[in-house]
Amino acid sequence: MKKLIAAITVILWLAAVVIIVVAATHHELLTLIPVFADNRPQGLLGWTLTAAMVALIISLLVHSNGHRIK
């Protein structure tokens, strides 16, 4: 399960980078704006970044192995 969550996290971050690179190569980087507006994600990049952040947090929680801060 840990490896699956880690793989999903990596895939989502790579997807976000690919979206930015493709937009930059087509000179359409400004079409990705706004990424976040009205306190929610907007467009493909906004939702991909949000999903990547959520997956990263879940991955960090799962991989913490139960260590607690005292």
C-alpha cells in the first residue's frame, strides 16, 4: 500500500510538471492562470497540484511508521 501511494504521488507531480512544460512549449503558459481562485482549484493544473499535495501528505503520513513528536 505504501508503494502504491508513493507511486501515485510521483505520477501526480510528474503530470503537473508535464502540464507546465507543454504549456510553456506552446507559449500558452498564461492560459493556466488562475490555478487557484475563489478558494478552490481551477483548471487541470490546479486540480493536479491539489491532488499531488493531498497524495504527498497522505504518503508522508503513511511512511511515518508511527513515529510521534513528543
